[in-house]
Amino acid sequence: MKRKIYLDMKTLPEARELFLSSFDWTAIVGTEEIRTSAALGRVTAEPVFSVYSSPGYNGAAMDGIAVRADETFGASEEAPVRLVAGKQAHHVNTGQPLPEGCNAVIMIEQVHEPDPGVVEITAAAYPWQHVRRVGEDIVSRELVLAHHHRFAAADVAALLTAGVFSVRVLSRPRVAVIPTGSELVDWRDAEKAPPGPGKIIETNSVFLAGLIREAGGDPVMMDRQPDREQDIRAAVNDALESDVHMVVVNAGASAGSKDHTVHVIDALGEVLVHGVTIMPGKPTILGKVGRRPVVGSPGYPVSAWVCFDRFVRPALELMQGSQPRDRETIAVVPARLLPSKLGHEEFIRVHLGRVGDRVVATPLKRGAGTITSLTRADGIIRIPSEIEGLDEGREVQAELLGPRSAVDRTLIIVGSHDVTLDILGDHIRRRAPEVLVSASNVGSLAGLIAIREGRCHLGGTHLLDAQTGEYNVSYVRKHLQGRRVRLVTLAYRQQGLMVGPGNPESISGLADLTRGGLVFVNRQAGSGTRVLLDYHLEKLGIVPASIQGYGLEEYTHMAVAVQVLSGGAHAGLGILAAAKALGLDFVPVATERYDLCIPVDFLDDPRVAALLHTLASDRFKSTVADLGGYDVTDMGTTAWEG
């Protein structure tokens, strides 16, 4: 099978300039005539002029009497002027036409009728007082909307008022989406039964369709195609022969033997770009068939998003008469070191939250297949291709994916993973809807260091002191010298060995981990679970090197549980709640105290206050207790302060 290797990858600016300059974007979509009442969100294709004036007559702007202004001159409290009702003074209501000859309105509150048929006024009216004159808002044949103007609700009303009942607009961009891959399973079929080994639920087409709608386009969903060049070519041809303005082929964009998109575009038209020096998104293909763009989108969801965001979205904006928009940026400091590969610009998805006078950016999972990094991201940090990463604490710019106000409403928790933290944010928002929660699982010790360096509001910790048997206090004293903090107990929880359902290896304790053939999965160094494991191994006289898999590390209890469930390991140390969540068996090892370490100067912060109120609530305690393996008796109480 032929391959097309990346021989001449473009930088992002080069690829974007080449792609966006290769088409007459508004000519691709053309125009159409629609009813003005249906124009909300559409874009004018030409200037729009009024047909009617508004108002079309001189009308009263107030309830009162219509008069000729010159007949009221000289009126005062000392010398009131009397007018004959029905001849010199005419009662009018707001919006009514002025009687012939009248050019002013006196408010009804200023009108006195001392005798029948007589109106007395004590102040003169000036010409056009309280009158809406002909064309005050719109004059017939004046320009109301310029070309390439996007309709807001007020624009629709204005044109109808001006007598414009149909309008020519740019056609809405129609984008064909063609998913490819022999391994794909329709999500509707996956709803009936889980996909088998080697099969993947196809959701990228739904994802891309949503992005297209968000950008103002109309997605046209095409049938999934297997990894056969002739089938993909036929599907692209079918799309191009229809009335779509752009084609996006998802997956098959890389350089492997089953990646056919580049050959299809090359055969039908011209490949402008194959490969961009960005991560994720490197396999992006940008092509041209006739006068229409054909894009090869990478198969991993985050790569597909980057491709869409940097190329398809700006193209759709140009099709709708707008210049590609840049996101608002904000100065941030990374919560930890962000290494990166030279020669590739990297897009890092991050949580954002303000801690003191700095906005801290906590990186999310970086894999191109981790779509949850997009669902949880508040911003994007771009690491330039010419540097090998960003140091923690070094100020950089982040693109905002949401409102700036959310940054100041986010509570940042850094430290050890616990299942309760995954549901804590939801319970906090029930009590305080304005508060958002960002939790980063880096281990207990790293959480304390983050507190020390001002990169979070609080940390989760369960560090056992092997000398005293006490939790957390000695570590706080050592690593947070000079910083007043309070340890608030989250819960006591059961730690133990998570093993397969039915415990097929008959594991009864830590001593069994040295048995030949057993594979263990560990937590990362610095985590409280790792400290607990090492403590018990030392007590048993077990050398870590004798345990196969001791160096296999995961960052959360759920990740350890998944390794055991999937057969990647026979056992892993973790909490009972994680084992129960995935239906694993559990061999108890120890009960430990998990605390939240909160700097005293943050205790009055509304975000921290919302957390403390949540910990005190019976509803949250009950939810945690139902997870299994938790004693919530002391939840929310102070374990230590100093």
C-alpha cells in the first residue's frame, strides 16, 4: 500500500495563510433571498435600503393636546394663554397623527381646562415638542444595513419597520462530514451493545457537526466509509456533486498504509498542505477540488478540534463575510513545568483560576485522544515550536475558551486524588451556582508544594508519618514553614488492594505481590498512597524491586482500577470506592485520614466558604458514605491548625 509521508510540513501561520488565501470564500457559498422575519443570525449579501420612512407621519410622542407652537408663545403662570378646544387644541394619545397645522404636543399633566371647550396653558410650547417627526428613525431609501452584516433581533425589526420584507443574504455554509475507518461503530449501535475488541464508537462526526453549527454552518452527515481508497473517493465525489460548500473527511489523514485521504484529494484536485507543525493536529490535510475546500481532519478528537479551530472555523467565518476572530487572552502562570517538543507548536488545554493576584493555569491531559480535556478546559496555552516547554510560574498568555468572569469564580484544588473530589464540585454548585471547581491530581506532596508556591487555594493530602503514625501534620510543618494553614478532614477512607472480580489470583495481602507472575500497578511518587504502600512494605521487609510493576504508575485511584479491570495488572493499591465503582474485589490494607489543607488567609474567600458549607451538609456526607469505604463522621472538622 502506498504511503504519502510528510515531506514538507508547514508551520501553522504558513498553512493558515496558504489555505485561507486559496479561495474566494463568499463566492463559494453564493447568496439567496429569504424572508426578513427569518433572517436572525444570517449575513447580508448586499447593502439594504429602507422602503418606508419610520415614522411615516408626524405623531404624538406623549398623551396631551396638539397645538400650533406659535399660538402658545408668551404663556406663563402670570399670563396663561387660553385655546379653543377642538380648534386650537386637540386631544391626542401617544402615537396618533397630529391634526393638520399642529406642530407640538403639550403633556396632559400640564393642561388645565377651566371651562368647557377652553384649554388653559401656563408655559409656551416650542416647535416639534413631544412630536415624533416623519423619518425620525428611518428615512425612505436610506442605508439601514451594510453588506456582510450579521442580523441581530433588532435588525430584523428595523427592516420590517422600514418596509423591507425580504432580504438577500449569504447562503449558510453547508459542510459535508465523512467519517472513515473500518474499526468504527455507530454510536446508535453501541447503545444496544458495547463494541467488541478493536472497535471504536464513532463520535467525531457528531462532534464536528456540533462545531460546524456553532460556527454558523449546516453540517451534512455522510455515511461512514471503510479504510478503502475507492470508497472514500466515491464519498468525496458524491459530496462535491451535491450542494455542499466544503468537505471534511475525518480520520485517515496521517501517513500510514490505511490513511487514504491525501491520495483521494490528490487524485481529485490539489493538496495544499499535508502536515502542520502543531500538536495535536499534525496530520491535518488542506486541499482544493475545483473551487471548494476539502479538509482531511485527524481522527483523534482533540486533533480534530485543533484542525477545525485553526482552519475550518476561520474558513466558515470568511464564508459568512466576517474576518476570522481571535479569542480573548489573559496572562497566566502554569501550575507546573510544561515540557514540549522542539519544532512543534503545542496546544495545552488548561483549567484557569485566580489565586491571589495571579491566574493559575493547571494543565489537563495532553493526549490527542482525551476529549475530556476539551470538556474541562477553560483556556489554551500555546507553546511555541522553538522552545522546549514552559517553566512553572513563568507568565504566558492563554486563550480563553469561556468568559473571563469564570476565572475569578474558580476554586483550585491541587493534590491527592479522591473520588469524593470528583463529585464535590457538583455539590458545591448546587449550593453556590457561581462557584466552579478545578481539581488537579498530582499527589499529596505536590499539592503542599502548590500551596507553598501560591498555585492553588487548597490541597488534598493523606501523608503518613512513618515515625509517629500521624497524618499530614509533620509534612505541613516541613513544607509550609511560615504559612498558617488549617487541616480540615474530608473523611477516613479504606485503602487496600484492588483485584479482579472474584479475586482470581487469590491475593490476600501485600506479601502476595512478590509472587512470580503477578503484576502490580502503583501510584506516582509523592502521592499519599505511594507513601502508605512504602510504609507497609518496609514493615513487612519487602523490597520494592521484588514487586513486578512497582514502577508502573498512575495518577488516580480510578486509573489504577481501570488497569486492574482491563488486565493490565493483577492488583493495585487504592480506595474501596474506586474498586466498587468498577466492580472489583478489594483486600483491605489500612484506614487513613484524608485532609484538605487550606491556607488560613483563604478561609474567608467565598469559594472556600462554599466548599466548607458543602462539607457540613448532610446531603454531601450521605452521598460520600454511599460510595463505600468512607467514614464521614469528622467530615468538615478541623484536624489541626498552625
